[in-house]
Amino acid sequence: MIRHVLIRLVAVASIAVCIVVASIDGLRGWPSGGFHVLYGAIAIVFVVVGWLVAERQPRNVVGPLLLAFGSPFALYLPADQYLHLPGQPAAAEFATLFISVLDAPMFIIVALVLILFPDGRPPSPRWRWTIGAGLLGIGLTVGGYVLEAAPFQLFPAYRSPFGIAGFPGLALVYLAYAIMLVLLIMAAAALIVRWRRGKPIERTQIKWVVAAAVVTLVTELVNVATFNPEAPDALTTTLASVGIALIPIAMGFAILRYRLYEIDRIISRTLAYAVVLGILGVVFASGILLLQAVLSSVTQGETIAVAASTLVVFALFQPVLRRVRHAVDRRFDRAAYDAERTVTEFSGRLRWETEMETVTDELTRTVSVTVAPTSLAIWLRTGKAN
């Protein structure tokens, strides 16, 4: 009972903090460039998913771990906002200490979540050492930053108010980062082990997380490649934030098994549209270049080439999408593809069939193959209707 009350209090308080910080940022004219809104949204997603998992599956520690990631992330926002007040805020060293301490532990929590996903237990007893290593890494980070007397690396103007001269705090922090890297590698290995040993349900759960991780990786790479410290791009930053938020959302779908098997269709549709956009993009660009070369002697502008290429792409969209979707479904959404093909074949075979026994046999076989029910019965009405 106390555990549930504590989880609810932490979740509600974290959400409230994110909303308040975003409101203050807006009233001050968005000095953060809207980043506090994006980061607050990410924190809320982690908190809400962790809250739901903790409520629905109390024995699954993945829920509290997601909450343990989102709540400090939410508290990071007011600390960062406080540091950017005009002048030098009082007791700013406490805010810088809190922000510095968060770095490695956040990644360690992510690694532990992946290691314990989806049932809250390590893949085997041999993996229990990773939990101890994660706790050790978090402890080393906190102890190292709190007792280090040198200025903070991210905030050279401040230092820990609890620093002890000569204490090797940074050495402990570097050791914590080494533990963090090892745990991240072990997290990827844990997913591979679970996939190889897992049953269909567990493999489908892993598909959700891997799909979200791939999207996150792509958005982060785009964000890093286009990042400009002097003028950050709002679009790429937003996409990167959405990518990060997809991971807890995918975990929520996977753990709670809500529309669990929709992942195959999501993957197939995403791949299909990505391939179609790539093909049509090449066609569009090639069409413009080709038509400009052909029409250069007739017209000096590129309006005709752009218009013609647009019409070609518009005409090709549906045929290309249909063919690509068919090919992708055969490879990545095999269950749905086989079910659709089975139903089509069933309707074709029975179009001219009049024998009731044959119809019921075919219907039973088709339903068993496509739906796989635990039990099946066919009720036939006999006699004439009045």
C-alpha cells in the first residue's frame, strides 16, 4: 500500500513540476527556446508509462525504473531554469551538483531497464551481477561528484559545497562511466539472448523496443549531424525528442500487451512508406534534372520541370506503394499476408460450391489457419423460416 502511494505521489509531483516549468518558460518569453517543453514532455512520458506498469504489474521492476528515470529528468528542468536566471543565483552550486550527478545514472537506469525488460527479471541468474554493477555505478557517480573539490566540468564557475581536498572524486566518476558503457553493451546482449531463447510473445515484445530504438537512433543521428550550437534547429530537436519518447511508449505497449501483435504491421508499413518515399524522391529529382536538360533551350525556368516531375510522382505513388507494400508484407508481416491470402483463396474456392459439408469443412480450416481460435463450432439453422 505504501509503495503504491509513494509511486503515485512521485508521478503526480513529477508531472506537476514539468507543467510548472513549461508555464514559467512561456511567461518569460521562451528563453530556453522551447527545450523545457520538449524535455518536460519526455519526462512525463517516462513517468506515465512507469506509473502504468507499476500499477498493472506491481512485481515488475521495469515500471519503477522508468519512473526513476523520468522523475529526476523532471527535476532537472527547474534546476536548469534556476541556473539561467539573470545574475548569479544564490546556492547555484547545489543546482549544478544535481545536474552533474544525473548524467551517468540516467544511462545506467536505461541499461538496467533493457536488461530486465520485459518481465522485470534478468535473462538468467548469471545476469544478476549487472544489477549490483548498476547500483555501484550510481553510487560512485553521486559520491564522486559530491566529494570532489575541483570545479564541475560542465559548470567551471561552481564546485561542490561538500568537496574534500585531495579526494579522487573524478576518478570515481570515470569508473562509473566505464561501468555505464559495460552495462549498455550488456543491455544489447540481454535483448539478443532473450530473442534467441524467447517464445513468440517475448520476441514480439522485443520487436517493439528494437523498432523504437532504431527510430531513436535515426532521429538522434540526424539531430547530431545538423546540430548548430548557435542556432539549434527546432524540427530536428523535436524529432529527436519524439524518438526518445518512443522507447517508453513501446515498452508500455510491450509489457502491458496492448495491441502487442500490431508491431509487425507497424514495421511493414513504416518500411513500405520509407522505401516508397526513397523511390519517388529519386524519380522526382531525376525528372527535374532530365527535363531541365531537355527543355533548357526552350525555357530558362524550372517551373515546367518541377510541375511535370510532380505529376509523374503523383501518378506513380499508388502503383509503387501497392507493389512495395505487397513485397514488404510478404517479408515482415507474414502472418497478416498469409491470412489475407488464405481468405482470398477461400472465397475463390467456394464461389460456386453448393455442398454444405464442403463449405463447413473449408470454413473450419480457414478460420483455424487465420485466427487460430482455442475452440471452434459452426451452428447451422435447419428447417424453413416462417
